[in-house]
Amino acid sequence: MDGILTGKTIVIMGVANKRSIAWGCTNALIEQGARVILTYQNDRIKESLQRFVPEDIDMVECDVAEDSNIELAFQKIGDKYGKIDGVIHAIAFADKDTLTNGVLNTEKEGYDLAQNISAYSLIAVTRYAKPYLNNPASIITLTYFGSIRAIPNYNMMGIAKASLESSVRYLAQELGGDGIRVNAISAGAVKTLAVTGIKGHSELLKMSKGFTVDNISVTIEEIGNVAAFLMSDLSTGMTGDTLFVDKGVHLM
Ligand code: NAD
């Protein structure tokens, strides 16, 4: 079927299981005709993916904790596919103590780790993907409203997301001349593995649902559809932006 992404090859980073936002993106992109390549963090995640990802989807290991891993992953992708048309970065991490102890008690190590994996990795991914990106190309990342509001228990991750959104704007400015646009989707709360690391996540999900315009939480399919639009040439006029895909939660 021809779709808005027919002929495009997109790298998707951050599928852990069928609940992952990146999996919603994967299905939406395929639906629109894209060829996708998934990257996974480690062997444990690879095993999980092998249970449900169709065999014709290529998977490449990439733990973003080290720049050299990111460089190698994109080299492998470039060697095999030549040019690519975009990257979806759906990766975040903070250790449990850092997430639960509150911002005041955040220690340097936990701060650095959360910033490194959740924000700096977008910069490194963009740098190592750049030699293989077509013109036009699109990069998106996933963020959350806790970057601009003090959401209970979101703590260090809110600080990392603020940094991530700022990185989006600076990268968009720097890469515009190469036809590479960089945007973020600020997704509403969805029950994924990452969210279960947040203290009181059931209350957060309930509160978020209550703030939607129709009392129905956003789905990974709905987030994926916006990702497909941002990966397509329909969005060549947009860069450096953060789009809310949260069923109106940010209005409250
Ligand atoms: P998820 O747990 O399904 O995905 C998180 C992914 O990050 C996993 O695939 C994990 O392997 C990957 N990851 C963590 N550390 C990594 C590393 N060192 N190297 C490579 N990959 C690593 O959860 P999700 O909710 O789908 O998260 C995807 C993105 O969406 C995250 O950036 C998250 O902050 C963001 N987000 C989530 C929500 C939500 O409510 N779930 C809302 C807004 C934004």
C-alpha cells in the first residue's frame, strides 16, 4: 500500500515490548509504507523483541550509554542500507533512587546518568546518524509535560526532559541547512515499562486520564500516527518544535 512514507527508511530506537511508544510508532510507520530498522539496548530486550517483531524487520544493538556503540550502530545501518530518511529516539532512563528520592536529594551520579541516557543521547544519535541522512530527513524524540511543569514524582526526569527539548531546538537550528529537521512529541501518560519506574505511577496515569478532554488516555497508536506525519515530507515546514500528543492534558 502506498502511504505518506513509501520509499522512506527510518531507524526506530527504544522498542522494549508491545506497550512501548516506539512500537506504536513502528506500526504506524509501516502502515504508511516505511521500511523500518529497530535498535535495541541489550540481549534481554532483543529476546523480548524476537517474540513479536516480524522476522523481516532488521534489528541492530545500540546501548546509548557509550558514544562508540551509537557510532557503530549507525555505521552498520549505513553499510547495509546506505542513506536513511529519519530516526525516532524513544529512550529515557533514570535509576530508581534518583527517581524516588526527590530533586533535592538527587546526587551527581544519578543526575549525570539520567541526563546522559535521556537527553545527551539525542545529540549523539543525531551526530552519528547525520552522515547517513538524506535531504530532507527527520529526527524526533519523545518528551513529557513534566519538563515545563512540576509533576509529582517525575523529579529528575522532568529536568532531563527540559534539557532534551532544548537540545531539539538547538539541533534544529544547526541542522536546518542540511535539510534535517528535529522535533519532539510530548506524549500523554501511557502505561509502559518506563512509567512503572515512577513512584505512584498509577495515580499519575489516573490523574492524566482525568485531565484529557474526553477522559480517554492517548494511545501508542495515536502517538505513532503523529510520529508518521513528522517523519513524512508533509511536515518539512516544521522544525525545533514540541508537539503535544496528549489528548489535551496540557490545557489544564
Ligand atoms: P519503554 O520502557 O517501552 O521504552 C523505553 C526504552 O528506552 C526501552 O526500549 C529501553 O530499552 C530504552 N533504553 C533505556 N536505556 C537505554 C540505553 N542505555 N540504551 C538504549 N536504549 C535504552 O517506555 P516508553 O514510555 O515507551 O518510553 C519511550 C520514550 O517515551 C521515553 O523517552 C519516555 O520518557 C517517553 N515518554 C513516555 C511517556 C509515557 O507515559 N509512557 C510519556 C511521555 C514521554
